[in-house]
Amino acid sequence: MHGSLLEEGAEVRLPGRIIIYAILTLFAIFYLLPFWTVFTTALKNDIEVRTTIPIAPPSQPTIDPLGRALNAISQGLFNSLIFTSVATVLSTIIGSVNGFALTRIRFRYSDLVFFLLTLGIFIPYHAVIIPLIIVTKNLGLFNSILGMSIVHTIYGIPICTLFFRNFYGEIPESIINAARIDGAGLLRIYFNIALPVSWPAFVVTGVFQFTSIWNDLLFGLILTRGMNQPASVVLANLLGTTSAEWNVQMAGTLIYALPVIIVYVVLGKYLIRGYLSGAVKG
């Protein structure tokens, strides 16, 4: 009796599961189709890319488009790697210090300071274009890798501060008080207690910053020219004005995506731990 009821329940659930899996498979196909298109197009020669549909696999795969794309965007990749890495490290470190200070140093207008600091998160890039151009030109930072590093660092400080303030707020007050009783000052508490347990926040913030800065197009478009342009701008310029070499452009897209993919592959498991570190309190 019991076994028959279980079998009947399984038979009832089976059609529902088949439908759910079919829908999920369909969604997965639609989601992966653009990636497949980029991959197949990047391996086609100039003739085949014009005579076949994008999703069709290449009949004679070639890596020539990858070589041409790499040659076209190599300088842009180098520029992007430099200022993205510098800005990610600096904004993350400054955000950590700000977050700890705003969590542990309480004064009359500390909440107002935090509000004004994080207000920068909600300011769109387009609202600061003209002032940004004027300031960078006056400071001699226009069309330079240093200027891009500083701009992205400053623009990333508010969101990094928000991440770290929320994270440091989860550190038990009893641990901080015990350190103060032992005579530890604020700097010692930060370096000996807060910083060693901050790696989940550093991973999450670092990955977020790296991805945001790497994918940015607007700042690179308005603040750089020629050899100082980032890979995002150089990749957009591959489209051309009269004709498009779609295989070269898709190959450039693959190469451009590699650094972010590598970051996620290497830091993936730590990233998940970082997301979950603040999910359970206590």
C-alpha cells in the first residue's frame, strides 16, 4: 500500500519534472546562444563569415581572426590591465579603511558623512563628463593611464566603502572591546583583528571593481585618445565605418572577455564564500 502510493506520486511528479527540465533547457539554449555565436564566428575565415549564418559552425576553423584581433587590441589590453589593476587595488584598500573607520569611529555626524560618501554610487557617469574633462585637463591627467587609474579609483571608493562598512559591522563587538581592554588602539585593531578576517570582503569588492572598471566604455572614450585608449574603446572601433569584419570583431570579444573569465574562475569559490559571509549573523 505504502509502496504503491509512492509509485503513484512519482508517476504524477514525472511529467511535471520533464516539463520543468524542458523549459530550463530551452532557457539555457537561449542564454548560451550568443556565446556560441561569438565562438563560431571568431573561427571563420573572411569568406565563410559572409556566406554562412552566425550560429553555423565553421567548416574550416582558423585562428587567423584571433591573431588579427590580438594585434589590433594588444595595446588597449595592456592599458586596461594597468589602470584596472591599479584602480581595483587602490579603491578596495581605501574602501576598507573608510568602512572600518565609519564603523568603529562614532561621532556626531558620522552617519551623514557615510551618506554623503555613498551618494557617489548614485551619480551617473554622464552627469560628471564635462567637469571631469575640465579637471583632468587642468591637472595634466587627460589622455593618460594615470588619469584613468585615479578617476576609476575615486569613482569606486563609495561602493567599496559601503561593502566594507556592512562587513565590518558584522564583527562581534565583544572582540573589539576585548582588544581595547588589552590596550590595542584603532590601527592595531584594524591590522590585527579586522584585516585578517576581511578576505571575503576583499574578494567580493575586488571582483566587482575589476569587472566594472574593465567593462567601462564611457570614461575611456572621453578621457583617452590614440595609444592610451582602453581595450573597450579599441574593440568598439574594430567595427569600422564602411564595413565590418565580424570574425575579427568576435575574436576580439573573446580575447577581451578572457581576463574577467580568468578572475571568476580563479576566485569563484572564494567569491561565493564572500557573498555568504554576511548572510548569517553571529
